[in-house]
Amino acid sequence: MAVFTPLRRWQPAFRPFSRQPAAKRLLALTERVVKGPLFGCRMCGNCLLQETAFICHMSCPKGIRNGPCGGVTDGWCYVDPTRRCAWYLIYERSLRMHREHKLLEVLPPVDWDRAGTETWGEVLRTARMTGLRNIFIPSRRHGQSLGAALEEKVFRPIRQPAWWKGDAEYHPRAVTVPQSALERELNSGRFVVTTEVTPPLTAATARLREKILTVMPYVAAINFTDGSSAVPRMSSAACSAVAASLGADPVMQISARDNNRNSLQSQAIGANALGVHNILCLSGDSPRVGPAPRSNMNIIDVDSVQMLWILRRMRDEGIYLDGREIKNKPQLFLGAAAAPFAQDPKLQVIRDRKKINAGAQFLQTNLVFDPDRLDPWLEQLDREGLLDKVKILVGISPLKSLSLARYLNDRIPGVTVPEKVIKRLADSSDNFAGESIAITAETLVKLRAKKGISGVHIMPLGWEDALPLIIEKAAHETSDLKGAGQGHKS
Ligand code: SF4
């Protein structure tokens, strides 16, 4: 049960938006005094302590409600490196308490009307409205324990309101027709290559178009980042629309950092109307890693799992989050990020499973320079029967300089550039570009041979001209690569 957690970092508690009756204020104060020191509670008013092993997940600097973000580094938070990742603490304690089954349910975003208010009274009110007879008599009839009956009849309806109805089940998509050229390519079983083009810093699109046209013949789809590293640029939606107008199949990235629940739904509908069908849902880099002056670093409105849940229901059930019907449902192919080298593959796969259950149809990993290090993660996905439910695109990149290799290794959470790669590059100063392209092509070919990997996502990091060279070099070794870039033409 609950464990007193001394010295937990305090963050300010949320306050109610409207004046509450005196009795509720008194109860809220009591809760704050008790739950604050015991659990690090921030009084979000949407209590999930039972699901999070009695550690308040709102102590995560991003306020993520469905598992750790990809930035967690050896169990420590990358936003505030002086503290352990709140979600790793939750995972570890859940495993110790044999409560890991609680980690899979897709939990709702905060109902901000309830922020700062009491939650104990709500439990009593729900129990009273349901009626003790309706809770306990059917449970005894079905041999259910008292705790399970309370969980089903009282706690679950509070935790999962009718506008959310989250669960721990896998939801295969309702439509069988591929929603995008990328989905069709991935379903074909061919090894797929995608890439990304960095959105421009200016309002002009000539260079953007040029880059899209350069990479288009070689790839099935082109990603456009959404304020990567918390730096403002042309929006992913605008770049995706430009790409769609040129006949490419864009992947629009949406970062939770810059979107709330309303803008997420509006963006998905709007982009879909402009020919964008692939959406990659991300938590987004914290403003902490971006330039000053920094925007709000406290809490995101919806996390990436919740984004997937909302968009999947828009596509499959034709409803907005608030329940309004969507007459022409958006056609979406949904993806999420994966961090295969996070501290413990078992813990990481809990999060990946949740994304897949919520609606992720493809996972795009962060950068991989040592394909064999992927094996523990792939084996764990396989053991849990997830490889059949999701397509995996592994991130790879040509390294343009030694300083970039060292920067990625030292500064980017979850990315390791092995010493042998750095040495090969260092020893090839007269043919640095050729060696870098050869290393990337070799990585691609090794990944091609691994079970469960559907393709690679080449992040050129500003070196788009390297992409054709990598593909041509790798194509000598693996015959079906030539088909990898055909997606956009259909
Ligand atoms: S921001 Fe990421 S790393 Fe930090 S506590 Fe939250 S989930 Fe963990």
C-alpha cells in the first residue's frame, strides 16, 4: 500500500477555478495536507493514485498521465536532471507491488474544471448514488472481492468518465482500406524507407519544395517535424500540405507540447482536408531544451497516448472528444515514437503497448547506430505479441561531422553513437562523407535482416543530398529496397 515518500520534490498544487462550497473547501484542504506529504499530490482533482502505485504522476514536469516520455535517461528526468523520472518510479513501484496490470489502462486527460478540488467526496457521492446493495450484492453473487466490486462500480466510473472510456484493450482499426500511401506500402510487406525534411525558418517555400522533390523518388513518405528541440519553424501542417500538393505522402508530426485537446482535433481535421493522412503523435521536447525566453514548462494538456486515443476515435467512431459527431470522418494512419534504448526494455514495452492499444499503427524509433542493441527491445515486443500489431520504422542518420556524432552521443537522451563508429569516422578524414554514407547503408542492411522491422526512417539532419547515396549503396546488398520509394506515386 501507500508508502511515505520523504523529500519528494514539491511542485505547486493546482487551485480551483471557481469558488467551492465551504464543506468542499475544507475537504480539499484536508486532502492536500494528507496526500501532499504522503504521495507528492498536486491536487489535480482527477486522482489516479491507485493506478500509479501511489506516486503522483503530476510531479512529472510535463504532467504526462500515461507513462514516461522518450527523454528519460537511465531512469532520470531530462527536464530536471536532479530528479528521478516520476514515471520510472511509478513503474518500478508498480512492479514491486504486483500492480503492473494497472499500468496499461489509457488514462484520460485532466478535466480542468476539477483541478484543485477534492476527490474523496466524489468517491462517497458515487458510492451513495450507485447504492451499497448494487455494489456488494451482485459482487457476492459472482464471487467478486469487495475491492474488485468497489473498483468496478465506484472508482472506474470516476476515473474513466463517459467522454473518455479508456481501457487496457487493443483496438484494431475499424477500417480495412489503407488510409495513406505509407500504410499501403507498409502493408505490402516491402521494406520501406521514409525520411524527414526540416521545416524552413522562413516563410518562403522554394527551398522546401526543392528538398521534397530531391528525396521524394527514394522514399515512401516524408516527415515534417513540429518545432523539434522546441525551436519555432514553419509548421508541420503547412509543410505537409506543401508536400501533399507535390504528390508526396507527408507524415505530419504533432507535438503535445504546443497543442491542447482542441488544437489537436482541429489540426487533424484541417490537415486531412489538405491531403495529409499520416500523423505521428509526440510528447515533444520540453521548452527546457529550446531557446529562451521559454514557454510554459509545467503541464501538457494531452500526452501522446491520449492524442492517439482521441484521433483513433475520430477516425473509427467519428466523434470528437466532446462526443459531437463527425459526418465525414478523417482518414488517418497513426504513429508514435519509441525509445528502444531506454533503461529497461520491459518498462519501455509497457509504454509501447499502451500506445499500440490506444491507436498507434506504426512506431518510429529514435536514432539507432548499433542495430544489435535493438534485440532486447524487439524480443520483448515479440514475447508480448506486439510485433504483429504494429509496423516498426527504425531511425537512422548519416553523420555529417564528428562533432555531430559526439553531440548526439553526449546530449540527446536515448541516443548512443558507439565508439567504433566514431573511430571509423575519425580515421577517414580524407573521405569522411563516403565513410559516413557507408556506415549508414550498412546499418540499413543489418536492420533489413531483423525480424519485426518494417523499414527505416532516415533523418538526414540537414544532409538531404546523402539520402539517394545511402539508398543506392544499400540497394546493392538488399534487392527489394528499390521498391521502397514507390508509395507516393500511387
Ligand atoms: S518529463 Fe519525461 S523524463 Fe521527466 S519525469 Fe516526465 S516522463 Fe519522466
